[in-house]
Amino acid sequence: MKNPGVYRVSPPGKIISDCRPFTGGCKERFAAGTTVTVEQLNSSNMQFDHWGAGCDSQTRTTCTVKMDRNRTVEGYFLYTGP
């Protein structure tokens, strides 16, 4: 996941870098063939706007990808203030 925001990933992967806002994204590892769902979670100062590249399928709040290769998912949030 490349952009700042709050996400929940199912099934949980092994996080190999930090996923806090403005750190350039985070990386997780999954077994080949795993279907991963990324869900956006609004926070007190970030509101989800839209998904970018990387989803095999998506709804307004979730992005699903099959781990058949290295994948990048982009979600975009709007800063709503402190």
C-alpha cells in the first residue's frame, strides 16, 4: 500500500515496513496464491477518497488482489484536519 491512511488487511500478512501516514507506504508478505482484501478505515483526520492502481476487484471500501506476483495497491485519502 503506497499512500497515507489507515488500512486493515485480511488475512494478516507479515509486515516488513511501517505503514504510518507519510512514510511512503508499507509492505506485507503473503503466500503465493493468497487472495488478499485491503479495507480502508477512516480516521479522525483522514477520509478515504478512492482506490488507485492494483485492485483485481473493488468496492467503495475494499480492494481485493490475488497474490500471483508482487502487487501494489494504492488507496487515496483526504486530509480533514486535526
